[in-house]
Amino acid sequence: MSRYRDRLPQLSGGTFITDGGMETTLIFHEGMELAHFASFVLLASPEGRRKLKEYYRRYLDIARQHGTGFVLDTATWRANADWGNKLGYSPQALKTANEDAVELLAELRGEYERPQMPIVISGAIGPRGDGYKAGAMNASEAEDYHGEQIAAFAGTKADMVTAFTLTSIDEAIGVARAARAHGMPSAISFTVETDGRLVTGRSIQDAIETTDAATGGAPAYYMINCAHPTHFEAALDHDSAWVKRVCGIRANASMMSHAELDDSETLDAGDPIDFGNRYRRLLSSMPQLRVLGGCCGTDHRHVMAICEACLPPQAASA
């Protein structure tokens, strides 16, 4: 059923872009109300699905224009048991929502994919709790917990799973083990505070090396998301082996801390041009970066700026 599960094309070279901050775009730009920051609820109505497709198409059009591959992440960052329960979803309804999220992306892939523009479908997984606070599960509990959502993705056309905004190393280990058990490639994306460390105080190096050691290097690659480049640039030792495991960045538009973002009632979209230039500098010292996109506060303008700053002019196509 999956197209790329046996061989992820983003690991073979080239640049793949992805989308920006879905929830912040839908809430602040589209004026939508998303309880508990959950976008997967939109899958329950034809109008909601139309809004999601409209959102994704802005980014897919940019990929087509610049001749890049694309990683399509499902709208399921909140579609796990705890958040689903808060939103009134039964286990079966939640499973259906995760499956429907993949099917929506499969339709878009059928519309946009070309030989020179591979499109990877990734099942998006969020933390069990708040993405800005430390998780309390041990690795075994995390494996059981996230295994339910991963099992739903395993039966679909999803090519991989990506766990975003993780603050807990144990939760990362659990996700990676569950993905391996279900035959799904995984990417693990940590978030950091303004000092470049996880909220627990542990370093990105510690997070990646500990996860790899505990899982036999199970993740296909690692990412950093939901932090501004100024928060983590200095934490990246570019000559170290662990840094070469970081193959994707989805940064925030704002330089504010997570606490400040939580308290803000307005959207700080930052400067898209500066954002793109910061990605160019990251790419110059981290040539292994393959997946480039945005997180909170970013939209299609930021991803366009990434392409214009990071891709050679000859890569662009009409």
C-alpha cells in the first residue's frame, strides 16, 4: 500500500520541502477555531477537508515551482488517545481520523507527484502531553501508547511516521521502537528551549545519542522543530557524528520562548526573508539537511523564502 516505505527518497539526496505551521495558519490567518490546537477534527466535514487541501496546495505549488520533493505530514499531531478523548473521539473514531488523514494526502499525491517531484506521506505524531513540557512516560509506556496511532498508519498508504515537538527522550525511544515493530520508518523531531536544550535540561546531542543507543539506530533520521534557529544554532557541533543524524528543520518564525508564545494572543510571523537566510546558513554547515519547512508562525511565505534562499536558481521550473 505504501509507495516509499522500503526506501525513503529524501535519504537519497536532493531537497524536500514541507509545510509550515498548520495550526497557527488556520487559527490566525484563516480565523478557524481549533479546540486543543487539533487540526485533525477538520477531517470530519467536507468543508474541513476542503480547507486542509487548500492549505496543503499552497506548499505543493511551491514545490512544483522549485522542482523539489515534498514530505506531506498528516494533520494528526493531536490525534492520539489523550487528546482524542478530550475532543470526544472514541478509539475507533480516532483510528478512522488517522486513516482519513492519510487518504486525503494520498489524493493530493495523486494530483501533484511527478517523477522529479517525489511526495512522501508521513503520519504525524505529537507528544502525549503538552509539547512545551516534559513528558512523564518511560520508554515502554511510550511504545505502548504511541503504538496505537502508529498501528493505524501502518495499515494505510503512509510511507513513514514523524514524531514532532518531543521533549522527552524516553518518549522518543518509545515512538522509535513502536514504529520499528510496525514496520514503519520513523523520524524523531525534538524541540528545544532558548538555550538549545530540551526542557528537561538535556542536550540535543544527549537526546539523539541516547535514542540511537536504546533503539539500535532505529530512526531513519532526526529533526528539530518548534524553536527559532537562534535557539539551537550554537548547540550544533557540526563536526560531530550525531549532528549528521539531523536531516530536517522545521523552525518557528518567532524568536520568543515557548512560555512567551503560550501567553501571546497575537501571531508573531517574524521576517520570512531573514528566516530563509538563516536556513541557508544552516544548510551551508549541515549539507545533510534534506527536509526543510516551518512550524509555529510560519506559512507559505516562509517556505517560499527558504526555497529562494537555499535552492540554486537552475532548480526552479515553471
